Amino acid sequence: MENGLVIQNSMMVLPHGIVEGDLRVTDGLIKTIAPQGGLQPRVGELVIDGTGLHLLPGAIDPHVHFRDPGHPEKEDLESGSRAAAAGGITSFLDMPNTLPNATNRTALEAKIASASKKAVTHHGFFIGATTNNVPDLQSVEGMDGVCGIKIFMGSSTGDLLVHEQKHLENIFANTGGIIATHAEDENRLQSRIPEFEHRTDIAAHAEYRDIECALLATKRASALAKDHDHRLHIVHLTSGAEADWLASNKGELITTEVCTQHLTFDQDDVEELGVRALMNPPIRYSEDKEKLWERLKDGTIDCIVTDHAPHTLQSKSIGFPKAPAGMPGVETSLPLMLTHAMDGKCTVSDVVRWMCAGPAKVYGIKNKGSLIEGFDADLTLVDLETSRTIQDSDTWTRVGWTPYAGRSLTGWPMYTIVDGKVVHSRVRNGELRGDIVATPGSAGRPLIFE
Ligand code: DOR
Ligand code: ZN
């Protein structure tokens, strides 16, 4: 363990408000939080001057696709984790549609072992459900580093798919923990192919994978959760209709999330960005975007995620409808949301609630997501006073592009700290891309889920 560190004079975003002061880290934990001038550095401690910066808990992105194993040209656990660190994300949860799919204990153990060599942040992994792998799902229950079961109810990238009622019932009846569902109705998707297969305009994507398609699956997954008394997390909510329905139907068993891009983009951005903005479920309409904001603010939506799903620009260049769906986002989500905060859409404390405390609560991640004495020292110091325009060449993701290219964003992390160790810094060279300070595998642990 390092000799500890003291961060002085920052604006600390604490659970009950923003306080200017000092924070001491000892043995990887937040030891003391004190008002300004309250902490004098001790011999051997690293001192970080937080003047003009906001200190946030490290953000948790509970929905990324890091492509490891299988597609290192798109991402792997090293490039994905360091992109996360650059964006102030200190923990990520990775999806199972890799190559091979992560559908059994051996694959999960391999991912965890690989992350221990490559990651610079904390990590957890979903196991993917298939039509016949309930014993595999059961075999990883309670395992450190395994966050839950992912079910693709509608087909998306990869071949994971479980949509028949008997298979879904079997999974909900015979597993524990959290089931996270990609809720799009496969039957509706299949039945509408003839109507849409001739369309090559990108607006067809949201018309084809429509709101009804998402709402049907969201209602179906919710009914399964209630019938089997099973925890359910519905990933990437996209429509006002689902958000409104969940507001009065989610109860105690069900939680949900929204992607940064569904809070930021609408039909006009899809028109402008083309295949860069192609994803499943689609970017929808301005009224959906506004309703998602409303339901985030009223607490219906529990947290914000990225669905970081990198595809190379070359693979995208085939154009719609053949281009693969998904966009990178793990390194821009926190600055993007902090930019929304500075634009008056929400507060900085809201962002912390939705991107730090929220995911920790949904997945039962202990001692993370808040600046509280005794919690893990996963921290990010962000600069809310400077705006910088991001370009593709600034990114750490291996695919080397961002749907936010050309946008001016504030809230860039100057330091990202994992267990009290600085893993990324933008201070030394002053460039937007900054430096990864930690070597692969030198920081981060498999997350423990309660
Ligand atoms: O757009 C998407 N891309 N949606 C998904 O469900 C999967 C993801 C990917 O892995 O590319
Ligand atoms: Zn996803």
C-alpha cells in the first residue's frame, strides 16, 4: 500500500452537499474528510492541490462492452479500462457478448484473471443467459467479480438471445442475484423485417425497433420478475412510454438505467451523425429524451450508464442498415453529464447520485459511490471551470472515435484515483488525452456484490 495522500482545497461533493475542504486517504480508504485547512500533510504523503477542482467519488459504469476476448481491434480490458480511468470511471461492469460469449464459469474466471493483468480500475462481469445454461448461471452465483445475469430478449450485437417464454421462466425460476435484461421484443422485431428491409435511411432504425417493441419486452420482463420474486434491472431505457409505465409499476424488485446518449441525442442528431449514432435500442425522439430526464429526476430511473459498445469506423463505413450498432462512451460520460449540469439541466450532486451512488446501490457494491469516511478511496478530481472540445484523436478507446467529436465539454477529470492510487492524470501535459499513470494490472480488483 502507498503512503497515503491528501487532497487539499477541493470542492468535495459529499452525500449531503458540496463542501470546500481536504480529504485524506490511508491504506486505500477515505480516512478523514475535513473542512478547508483541516488536514496537514504528513511525511511521505502525496499532496494533491485540489484548488479550483471538484472532488467526486469515482464513477461506476455498470454497462460496457469491452470486447475481450474476441475483438481486440475494437477494445480489450486494457484499452477499455484505461479509457474508463481517463473518464473518471473507477469501476465498470462488462457485458457477456464477447467471443466466445461469457456463458459459463470458466469464461467468467478467464475474464476476471485477464482483468487482473490488464485493468487499472475495478471490474465486474455479467454472465450471459442462453436457452439451456441455467446450471452455468447457478454456478457463478455469489462469485466475486460476477455482477449478474444478462438476458438479451431481442437480438442485437452477437448471438445471445433468449426470447421464448418457457426459457425465460426457467431462468427467472431457478436463479438468484440480479437479472439485467435488454428489453426489445424479438417476435415484433422479426415480424417487421419485411416492412423495413428496403429502407436505407437511418431514420428507419427507430421506426423499426420502435417504442412498442421496447415497451412489450419491458412489461414482459417485469411480469417475470414479479411472478418469480426475482430482482430485475432493465438496461438502457429509451422511451418515455417505458419510463412512465415503470414509474407506477416498478416496485421494489425492479431498477432501471438510462444511457448518456439517450439523454443527449434525438432524431436530429441521428440524422447528422449517421451510423455513429446507430445503436440498439435506438436513439429516439426529443419527447422521449425529455421524458427520460423527467423520470431520472423523479427517481424512476436509478442510474446513468454508457452502453460503451465500440465498433471500428471501418466496420461502420458499410452504412445503414448493415453497419454494426453501438457507440463508445465510457471516457466521455462524466464530462458529458457534468456539462449538462453546468448547462443547468441538473446539479453536480445529481450527477454523483446517478453515476456513483446509484450504480453502487443497484448492484449492491459495498463501500463505493460516495465520499464517506471508511469508503474505498476511488476518486476523481474534475475541472468544471474549463471547457475543451473533444476530437476523435483525443480518445483512449481502441476504436479511436467518439460520437461527441466537436463538442465542447467541461468536467474533465484531472486525476482519477483507484484505491488511493493515481491511475490517470491530465495535469502533467495539459492535453485533453492526458496520461495513464498506472501500468496495466497495477490497480483495481474484482468487485464484490452484496
Ligand atoms: O447497440 C448496441 N450495441 N446494443 C447492444 O445491445 C449491444 C451493443 C454491442 O455489443 O455492440
Ligand atoms: Zn449493451
